[in-house]
Amino acid sequence: MSSPFSIRSFPRAIVHFDGDSFFASVEQLMNHELRGKPVVTGGERGAATSLSYEAKQMGAHRGMSMREIKKICPDVVVVSSDYTSYSIYARRMYSIVRSFTPDVEEYSIDECFADITGLRQKYHMPYEQITKMIQDKLRADLGLSFSAGLGPNKSLAKIASKYRKPAGLTCIPAKEAHVYLKDVRVGNVWGMGGSTSLYMQKLGINTALEFAQQDEHWLEVNRISKPYRDIWTELRGGFVKQLNTASDDSIGSIMKTQTFTPPSSDRAFVLSQLARNIEGACSKARRHGVRARTCSFYLKTQDFTYAGLSLELSLPLADPREFQRLVEAEFDRVFKEGVLYRATGFTLRSITAEHAVMNDLFGDSERAETKSRILETLDGLNHKFGSNTVHFASSFTARKDGDAHQERRALRARRRITLPIEKKRKSLNIPYLGIVR
Ligand SMILES: [Mg+2]
């Protein structure tokens, strides 16, 4: 092989769309009074999560405290995050892109990947023009601007969309990757964690290009593990990372979250809060006559970082004890001693209708059937006497302390001082879908 980048330009054509100042732009779109003004979202947490261009121009940036922002930008309008509205716009974005190709990955609340391989024949135009067409459609239909990147894989598409922000379109064919990679710090490559990039720097690797130019032997000697080998392959133009095209929207997902005040580092308490969400989600699934095979849970820390895991059952169920068992077994992979947690969340995914669940040959369904009679009784009692009349012991701690927590929380809420420029809005317990660490 003469050059590491000699693979054909686009054996696969992957695009990445990234909303520009997404949250702040949605706010300006919904409230015309905010247009043309410096707008910052994240008022409820005291630090900026998204900034309009007017605010960025004044030198404000993400993560900056509202106090600092007000110093440099006294006219700033601070709003509380409205994740319900942002996710409605996100859904619209996914569905617009899906009208061009079914292979869309809903990557985050303002980003998605799409596989447009083969669409050249359909539209009689090159991939770059197809990307432009989708980008224009997003702008026209949503009134929001998106940066777009086209590449032979997800890693290069993501580098491409970042290249010209806002509203840019960058195309990185495999054979030209080196031109772009030389300016990208290795730590800024998608999927490179902080510790890995430190390790790379120790090995003398500072840019994405330096990493891509290493050979198999170098990877071997320096014990580069699979996820980073995959990145290495993609930086060289290969296609490894598949698109996760399962949509939460099309099959539906059931999510329950719970925020508690004050935050807690008590393992039993946090687990119990999670158990309460598991029960809630499973109860809803049974009410809707559906079962789920996969689930995920997350813990949110006091400083608003998220950690979580996705787990899978051998067959679809709506029995909280099965999910509880699964979550308990993996809980300590996520829970860290001494860390203060403020919320938990649990989501059921891969949902199927009850009647569509086939009996398996391994006896799991039989075991599940016996249990479901207990659940029927429980649902019957809760229906008759009000929800949560009967619940599982696993969530007892959360419920017992729950009332006291709620009261304290209500008191704090009443005492909370609203800044004069902050828009009053009900704060929602919807997790930030964009960052999961
Ligand atoms: Mg964005």
C-alpha cells in the first residue's frame, strides 16, 4: 500500500449533522423577542449549556457561569433549559433526515448520523450535493442552522462537521483525510477519552494524523485496545463503526426519572430510587400491554455528569424484579463511593407487544409466567386503591424518605431567588440527552 489513505473515496458515504447553538436557537425560534439578542440557556444550573451567536460574539462560552457572562455581556437573557421543546425539534430533525434515508442514527439531542450510500443514483448528484440538499431542507423546514460533515465513516464525518461551524459543509474523502487530520488534536477525536489522549501524548502522538500514520506493529507494541484501533482504522478511511439506527420513537421507549434533594452518596438510597423508577416503568409497560428486552439506567451526579449502562434480558418482560436483578448486578460499575448523586433514570427499550412475545424453549417464559400472576394481583390492587398502594420492598427506602425529601425540596424551591432577567419557567426533570459520560 503506497499511502494509508489510498482507499476509494466513498465506499460508504456517512454524513453527520450538528445543530448550531441548538438550544439557544430553539429558544429564539419559539420566542421572537429573543431574536437578535444574546441568549444563554442553562439558567437552572447557573452555567451556560448553549449560547446564541450574539452571546458568543461577546466572548461568552459554554460552561461559563451566569455571573461571569453577565459581567462581559450585561444584556444577556438567561433562560432555563426546556428539554421538552428541544427534543421535539430533535425529533423533527431526525424525521427530515429520515425522509432521505432510513439509516439514521439519533446520536444526541442536536446531532445525527445518516448513511447516504447509494443515493447518488437516486438523486443523480454527488454525495456532497445530497448532503447540501438535506442541510438546506433542515434549515428551511426547521428554521435552524446545522453544520454538516461528509466522510467515508462516522469518525471522519464528525471531524468534517466540526470543521466549518456554523452552517458549514465539509467533505472529507478518505484520500484527503491527512489534510484535515493534521490540525485535529488527538484528544479532540470523537471517542478519545482524556486518559487515552494523555497516553497518546506520552507516546509522542499529538495530532489525529500522527495517530493515523502509525502501523499495526506500533498498535501491537503499545497495546492499543479495540475501540481505539477502530478509531485508527476510520481515521485511515476504513469503515468500522456501524450506525445505530434503532429509533426510540418508532418502537417507543418508557423512561422514568427521579431527582432527589438533598443529593445523596448513600448506595442503598440511590439504588432504591432507581428501583422506584424500574417499578414505575414496568408498571407503565404492563398498562400498555408491552414488554421490553433491553433497558438502560443512569445516575446523575451533583455536578451534572451522567454515567449509565445499557443492559439486556434474554426475553422481553415487564417484571420489575427481573430488571432489578439485572441492574443490581451491574450497579457498582456505575456507582462510585463518595460521589453525591442527585437523580436516577431508567428506560425500557426494544419494546414489543405482549402477544407478540413467543414462548422460548428454555423455560424462562414459564418462570416469568408464574411471576406475572403476582404482578396481575399487584396491578389490580393499585388500580383499585390508587397507584403505589402496593409496591416492592426494593423501592421502600426511596418511598419512605421520599416524602420528607419532597417537602424539603418544595421549601427550597419557594426560597429560590429568581434573577430579574431569568425567564420563569417550570423546571423539568428531563435529563440532558446530549452528554452521557
Ligand atoms: Mg451542536
